[in-house]
Amino acid sequence: MWEKKPVLLLIMATGAILVGTIITMVLPFAWVNTEADRIESVTPYTALQQEGRDIYIRDGCNNCHTQTVRPLVAEVIRYGDYSKSGEFVYDRPFLWGSKRTGPDLARLGGKYPDEWHYKHMESPRAMVPKTNMPDYGWLADNQLNPQKIKRKMDVLGFPYTDDEIKALAGKNEMDAIIAYMQKLGSDIPWREAVEITIVGDLQNPFKGDAAAVSAGKLLYMENCAQCHAEDLSGDIGPELDGANYDEAELFELIYLGIPDGGMPPYSKLGAQKVWQMVNYLQEGQ
Amino acid sequence: MEKTEYNYDIVRSFVNWSIVWGVVAVLVGVIVSFQMVEPGLNFAPYLTFGRLRPIHTNAGIYGWGVGVIFATFLYIVQRLCKTRLWSDGLAKFQLWFFNATIIASAVTLLLGYTTSKEYHEMEWPIDVMVVILWVAFAVNIIMTIIKRREEHMYISLWYMMASLIGVAILYLTNSAAMPVSLFKSYSAYAGTNDANVHWWFAHNAVAMALTAPPLAMFYYFLPKSTGVPIYSHRLSIIAFWSLIFMYLWTGAHHLLWTPVPDWIQTLAMAFSVMLIAPSWGSVFNGYLSMGGQWHQMRENYLVKFLIVGITFYGMQTLQGPMQAVRTFSAFIHYTDWIPAHIHMGTMGWVSMISFASIYFLIPRVYGRQLYSIPLANLQFWLILVGQLIWSFSLWIAGVLQAGMWNAMNPDGSLTYTFLETMVEMYPYWWVRAGGGLIYFAGILVFIYNLYMTVQKGESVPSAAAFAEGRA
């Protein structure tokens, strides 16, 4: 019967399409972004951060980077605490992405100091050899337009002060995108929550082992040289002189990092690799 | 039988323009595949991977995919309804507005005016254009169906009508935004809601633009090419209704393990697995229609394109549900496996059916025999081999990448840094780029063959022979 009545077919098809639509797309609005998943410490973006987010969108960063950490063991170790719904209530649009050509950025905020980002955005290969990320140094050539950003904040309904808008003059797109990246995932105190405590006495398993020293050197070049320079003379991070620390102290520093000081923890590399770096720093120079 | 004058001019134009945008899509695809192995090929600010990749996907979906939908539907609807198009003027408007929309999309995306929502990147003024375009198309098709001179509506018309409705609902809902200026808007939905709405849209855009329409083409062009009817009418009824009912539940399988509520993810997973049934209903209906006709795979190049195309649809609709299962998604999601999956669907299924449809249409709308069947066969092998190289290299890469991301040492630390996993990808990315080049060569052969057909093809002995063909 419907095979002979086009209007009937259209109505039936609309009905068939709407059932799944209403249940899985409309209904969830009753659960999501409600009081139930509100997180008190999550705040709207500042004018500078929001502009940075819009630049991130404009240049399609989401084509290679995701922004959601799944509750899976290897993923939480690699990136940090898994993402919570309440962390995204100010995200218009969402930027979870679908492909990790580069790493996930949901927990990037506070991982590296600003200076690391400026250098990395200008020339990713200088910091991460063999990456395929394009250079974004040209962002620093584009000045921000405070009035335009003010209008965006009005549309979004985010709070701002006139001083904050005035301060945008003279800032460029690089400042904005880095301000945005430094906020990512840092509204909840997840680093404190996953803090590792080292228990027991630390014993250097490689004392006097030359192979460990050369393995440690390779690891240093890959993980540390971008901030502390290949000759340990320091750059973004301070000059390193292994003689100033005892080995247990050095291990702890590398393993746990200095979360407030811009030094990321390297526990995810495992104790063995961290010990190799300790041995390189103490004996390899 | 009363002779009907069909409007073939508009079909010709849409065939030609869809091919133009198809070339753009594949060419940009090849460019971005080389950018992934050689970052020096990014030329800021416009010609970077981040800005070009949406042009690749949108030119493919809306320029090539939808362009072929317009060409074939405007042909099929006239034939199946045994009547001329309801409005020639509206169709002409649709043609020019289609090209204006695609050009506006490409230019604005290049300039960085984007919403970032995958397969829906264009900013709000272009959303408005798309809506006008789709309404013009839908009105023409529906009105033609209403004034049809054949009481019974064939399967292809059901899929067309479902697609008209589905795309309208999806596109309008996902477009909702708060404009800041002509080139910038913010989504009407925030965070997790936005993600759920968006993947409901994006997955079902695949259903309503890249599944239902190619099925409409398949159900029409397969019997037309083989000369024998579809095996089971009842099976096509069951497959149609269950397909359009179940698809809409599955969007959240793109969001497994994210903050989207678990029950939505579970429903999406269950319905994705259930979707195997209607998908394979159509695959089997196609295969069984070949009963006693399998020799045509050797003798009839159109049948070869169509049957290999539906076979890729079958593979696609087994692999997709597999990826939609939580445990496998945990392993494979976000890796290079995913683009391999998508490209089997676009390069294998949708484009194979589209090429067959265009090969079928050209002699009928131009009144000339195909210039060279050997060249059509050459194209078949180039696109088949190109696509298989493309997909297999990234399937292997994806499994390798997933394994390395998850590898852990006995003390619970990670075996590989992210960069170590990326470095392993380069050889596979090179192979993929090579597969893309072979596919592109196939398209050049296709265009050459069509050009020569129009220029030099023998004229069809009696155009009336086609006009009186089986409806």
C-alpha cells in the first residue's frame, strides 16, 4: 500500500528515522550538562583563551589531535586522568576529534612551560625530531583584534572585564593559542589525584654500568635535551650538573617531575629508563 | 506506449560537475597524504593539512557524492515515474546553486572559516545555501514522483525519499548555531551534548547520503545492466525499513569510552551489530539476483563495478559493527585503521557504484556508445588496486599503532613514547600515498574515456531503443 502512496511513505520514513533520533539524540539532553555532572572548579574561557581556541579551530588542529582521554589503563598513564563530561560544558563546539595523528591534548594544560610551547609551535621538529607537525611560527605575526574578541565573549555569555579586553591589544595569535593550550584539562586537580609516592629505599640498579650510561644518554637526548640542551648547559630548563644531587634525589626529580615548575614527570617511561638517565647525568659527562 | 521526452540535459550537467568535484577531492586527498609524510609540504596559512583535509572530505562527500546523487536521481526518477521532471527550471537552479555552494565551501574552508565539526565544517551561511539546495532538489523529486505515470514505486524511489527526509533532519539539527559574524558562529550545543548531536549527524550522513543513495542506484542499475530483476522484493522491503529504522541509533559508537552516558554508547553498540542484517539483506539480494548471470562478471564491465561495489558494502558493514564493539574500539579507535575503513566505503563501495552509474548513463544521455571498454576495465583495476593498497597499508599501520600505544612494561610503565609510535607509521603512510596516486590515475583514465566517448563515440543506433527500455 505504501509502495503506491509517496506521501504515506514519506511520513512512515520520517517516523522510522525519528524513533532512534529522539531516544539517542534528544533524550540525552535531560542527563548531560545538568547539575549532575557539573564540576565546581571548571570555569569559562578567558578572552585570550577563547580566541586561542578559535585559532585552534580555524587551523584545523582537531584533524590530528583528540581532546578526550578514555578510561583505559595505557591511555590514562600516557595522557592523564580520563575526561569527565563536566569539563566540557563551556566548549562550543566540542573538540574531541576522531584521529590521533598527534597525541591527545585533553590534559596538556600545565604539562610544559609556556616557553616550551613557543619553541615547539615555531618549529616542532626542533623539539620533537621526526614529528610530522607543520610549523606554526607565523601565528606570532598576527595581532589580535580586541573588539572582535569582545563580541565573541558577548555571544558566548562568558564573563570578562574591560581591562582584560584592553590587555589583548599587542598580543598575537601565538600568545592566544598557547594560553588556550595551558588551560586544557587543568580545571580539575587531576595531577594531585594521581600523584605517585615513592616508598622504600631507592637503589641504583646500574651502578658503574657503562651500558646503562649510554642508554641513558640516548634517553636524555630524546626526552630532556629539548629543554636542558644537548650539552646539559640548560635552555628552557636549568643547567644540569649531576654532581649537585645524590642519585636517589635525581631519580625522584625525574620520575615525579616538578608539576608546578614546568618539569613533567617521566614515571611513564618506567623506573629502569629513569635510572639509566640518572646514571648518564652522574657519570656520563 | 506514449513516448515521453525526458530531461537529459540536466543529467549530463550533473554528471560532468560531479566528476569535476571528484577530481578535486581525490587530488586534495593525494596532496594531504604527502603532507603527512613530509611536513615541509605545508604552506601556511592556507595550504596546511589542517585546512586542506576538510576540503578533501567535503569535496568528496558533497561535491562528488552528492553530485552523483543529483545526476543519478534526476535520471532514475524520470525513468521510474515514466514522466519528465516536474520542473526543468528548478533543476537548472539546483545545478548552478550546487556549484556555487561547493565553490563557496572550498574558498571559505581555505580561508579558515570552519566550525571544526567533521563533515559539517562549513560556516552558517553555507549551511543556509545547502538547505536551499536540498529543498529545491527534494521538491523536484517528490513532485515528479507525485505526478508519476507508473502506480507502483520501485525500491530505488523508497531509498531516495528516505534520503531526502533523513539528510534534511540531520543537517538542520546539527547546523544550529549562534552567529558572531558572517564567517564565525558557535554551536548551539555545548561539550558532551554537542559531541552526541554531531556524531548522530555524522554517522547518519553516512547512512542518508552515502548508503541509501548508492543503494537506490544499485537497485536500479544492477537489474538494468544484467537484464534480470532483483531476486526478492520482500527482502528489499525488510532491508529498507530495518535499515532506516536502526541506523539512527548508532551515532554514539563514534564516542565509545568518552563522557557520553554509557547507555547511549551501549544502544549504539547493539544497534550497530544489528545493522549487519539489513545491510547484508541488500548484499544478498544483489548476489542472488546474479543467479544464472555470474558469467556477466566477465562479459559486462558494468556488472563488475556493481558487484564488486556491493561486496565492499558488505565488507564495510561487517567491519563497521566490529569497530563499534567497545572492546575492539578501545584498541583501534583514533588509529590509522579508521581512515582505512572509511576509504573502503568511499573509494570501494560508493565510488564503484557511482562509476558504474555514470558509465550506464553516458551512452543514454549523450547518445553515444562508450569509447573504450578496455579502458573502463583498466580503470576498474586501477581504482581497485589503488584502494586496496590504501586500505591495507593503513589497516596494518593501525593495528601496529594500537599495539604500541597499549604496550606496557612489567612495572606498569609504557613501552613506547608517542613519537616512537609515529615514526613507525611513516612507511605505511608512504604506501598509502602511493595507493592514492594509483587511484587518481584510474580517475584520469575514466575522464579520458568519457571525454573520448562524447567527442568520438559511435552514436547509439537508435536513441529510442534506450527510451523504450525497461523502466
